[in-house]
Amino acid sequence: MTSMLLYDPVFLNHNAGPGHPERPERLEAIASGLVPLPAGARMRAPKRPAGVDELARVHDRGYIEAILALRGKSARLDEDTAVSPGSVDAALLAAGAGIELVDDVLDERIENGFALVRPPGHHALADRAMGFCIFNNIAVAAASALARGISRVLIVDWDVHHGNGTQDIFYNRRDVLFFSTHQSPFYPGTGDANETGRGQGDHFTLNVPLRAGLGDADYVHAFNEILVPAAETFKPELVLVSAGFDAHDGDPLASMRLSSDGYSALCGIVRDIADKWAGGRVVLMLEGGYALAPLAKSVRACVEVLGGGTPAAIATEPSSAGREDVRLAKQAARL
């Protein structure tokens, strides 16, 4: 099994300011943790940035032009999101990396891939930056696949924060199934189980808000009870993952209790879905994760699974709280 990792030092040039948790050291820790590369994995730099027309599939052109005008400058985009002189080029290359991996899996040059990029993307809306995110990398990648003729894209978002930007971009569509597990209540305040889509997109958004303190067995339960049957019905032709690692027990920004084994198990479930319905075509894109050692260990665990390794087995049973949260989400999703 061939898994391609895309990484470039250009991503280190994005600096959101002193003390900001989304810092270059995140990628440096990941890169160090991947030495030596796990079996089945290869790494190279992405070949090109995303173009304006590619970004415009999900972002307003006025917003894109406003961001491009900040190239080489420093500016604050909102209370959490800033650009430094290298940020715009990093953001363009991050979005381009997702497009490239989608092209590579669709053209069967690789079986799956992981874009190790920053800035992250899943909070970015069509017309503005938000929550450390400038361009919505996963949405750009999904739109690229749809433009190539793919009929059904599954987006799985296991970041601890709800992917509000991704949800909003595809909320009215039935060709993208968006599934999110996230701590709730928590930033950004969206992702209620009753947010299931609108119009043609009704019931193509699946939110699983989870109370603080839930861990590996609860997440695996949510995936098995909601994601797996939804995928059986949807039958995705491509699977994309907003791979945030801030639900880890050691993360300073959240209060969940996932371990690196838990991420391995979740990645295994996603890989199985891709193998069954999408010819193995799955692409992960890095989102959050702010404790360096747990981040690096969890990314490596997922890369091992993508390369054909056996996912970690989670022996414990889900908690009563986890079962109840999943029950409520299933009820809202009509599963």
C-alpha cells in the first residue's frame, strides 16, 4: 500500500504571532516523529499552490483577492487569525497540496495520502478567515474532486472543534456527506446534532457533539454507530479527513481523552470505509493539535494505518455518557 505524505518547509513560514498555539513547531514535531518513515509511506513536497479558480469553487473571489493582497505583509484577520509575510504563500500551498493528493489518488498514482500542512482550514468560511484558518483546504480538495467528475465525497472531521466552515460550504449539497465529531459545548459554537443540512442537502450533514471527557471507546462507538451506516447508504467515491489531533488527552486547548491508539482506530475505520466504497481512495489533511508530542505520535499512528498497518484495538466499552451522546446524534440523523 502506497501512502504519500506532502510536506514543505514553506508551511513553517506562517507565523500567527507570539504565543499562538498554531505555531511552526507543530509541523517540525510531526516531521521529526516520522523519522524513519513508517512502512508503506513516502514523503515529498507539494508541487504547486492552489490557483484562484480552484479556490473560487468554495471561496468568494473578493475574499481571495483580499487575502492575496496581504502577500508579504502582516495583518490580523480576526481575533484568533493573523498573517505574517509568509502566510499567504503557505496557505496557497496548503490548499494546493489537497488538490494534488486528490488528483494522485484519482489517477491511481498512490493509494492514499496525508497533507501535512498549515495553516489549517476547516473553520474558514466562503468569505472570511476564522479560527486559525485562511482557506478551507478540505473543501477546496472536495470541490476539486467534484469538478473532476466524482459524484459523492465523504468528509470526516475528527478535530475537537466543529468544522463550521466546511459544513457551511456544503450545507445545501447532497454530493458531499459531512460527518463531524467534536467537543460540545465548545468553540465555534456550531455543530448541534440537529444541524443536518438544508434543501437538497438535508441529512447530508451528520454532527456528533460529544461532552467533555469522552475518550477512545466513545469515539469508536460514534464512528461505528453513525459514520459506518451512513457511508453504507451514501457509498462515497472518495473519502477526505479533516485530521485534527486536539481531542487528544494531552492537548492544552480542549478537554477530550483520545489517545494515539484511538486515532489509529478511527483511521482504521475510515480506511475500511474507503476500501469498501471508494477503491481505497482516502486523503487526510492536517487541522488542529497543539501538544507537540501527542500530535507527532498520533500523526505517526495514522500514517502507519494508511501504509497498511493494523489499527489499534480499543478494548474498553463506551461510557454511558458516550452512549447517550451517540444515541441523541443518531436520533437527529434518523439512523
